[in-house]
Amino acid sequence: MAPMFLRDVENNPDPKSSYQKMIEQMQAMGAPISQIFYLFAFKPDRTKFLEGFTQGVMRGPSPLSPGWRELIAAFTSKQNRCPF
């Protein structure tokens, strides 16, 4: 994936962040890393609410299964030319 526009965010994670460990594992595997994970690793205390909101929307009670919600999100991202 292309480098971030905010290199200070990408290059200065909070060492206590669980997202940093995940990023390192993905890098070791050569897997693409969504840039939002760098934001979560940079300021985990500021992004915990976004993480909770996203989990609630994607996994909380709904007439749509989590799979359908993921499919809708992936389709929307594709329409917006945004890597999902």
C-alpha cells in the first residue's frame, strides 16, 4: 500500500498499542496494511471510540448478518475507489 501522507503517524506508534504488534506481524508476512491501523497504533486512547463504534456497526445486533454488512462495506469502498 502507498505510504501515508502523515509520516509522523506511521513512523511513531505508541509502543503499548496492540495495533503496532499487528502491523509488525502483517509486515513480516508481506500482507497489505490498511492505513487506518497506523492511526489506531499512533493514538490508541483517541481511537478506541472509533474502534468501538465500528465494531458495534459491523458486529452488533442487526437484521443483516455481519457477512452482508462486510459485503456492503466492500462494495461501497470499491465504488469510491477506496482500498477496503
